[in-house]
Amino acid sequence: MIDLDVSFFVQLVNFLIILTVLNLLLFRPIRGIIKKRAEVMAERLKAVEDFTAQAEAKMSGYRQALAESRGEAQNVRLALKEEGLAQEASMLAAAGQAAATKLAAARQEIEAQKSAALAALQGQVAAFAKQVAAKVLVRG
């Protein structure tokens, strides 16, 4: 059996006094430090989360602006390509027209030179025929 005498109560009072002193000198300050540390960590965590959210928002805006810029650049590139193709077709048509004009002029000039050469030879045919006939008769 447990014997409850005065020493039990003295030890109980001693335990309660030590518990109170330890609570005042050790446990409360440690709990206070832990509480402050938890508050600081919560503030820092919130700051990190806010910074991360801002960074993600800026990155999203950057990606959207980049996509829009790429789309605009693609549209400008296609417009310039179409304009270049139109200019190319125009230049090719103009060059073809100029070539056809030069070709027609060259053909006319050749035809004129041909006619002039034929006319000149027609006048000399009789004289050449007489010279050939004279050479054939002289040899024969």
C-alpha cells in the first residue's frame, strides 16, 4: 500500500513550485520564441508565395505577349511574301512583255535584212549566171 504522509505533500508542493519556476523561466520563453519563429516563417512563406504568384503572372503575360508578337510577325511575313510574289509576277510579266517586243522587233529586222539580201541577190543572179555559163563554156 501507499503510505500518504507529510513527505508526500512536501514533495508535491516542491514539484509544483519547480514546475511553476520552470514554466516561468524556461517553458514560456521557449514557447514565445517558437511562436515568434512560426510567425516569421509564416510571413516569409507568404512573401515567397506572393513573389511566386507575381512571377507566374509576369511570366504568363510575357508568354502571351511573345505569342502575340510571333503571330504579328507571322502575319507581316506572309503579307511581305505575298507582296513579293505579286512584285515578282509583275516583274516577270513586264520582262516577258519586253522580251516579246524585242523578239518581234528582231524578227522584223531579220525579215527586212532577208528581204534586202534577196533583193540584192536577185539583181546579181543574172550576172552570176552569165559568169558561171562563161566559165563552163570556156572549160568545156
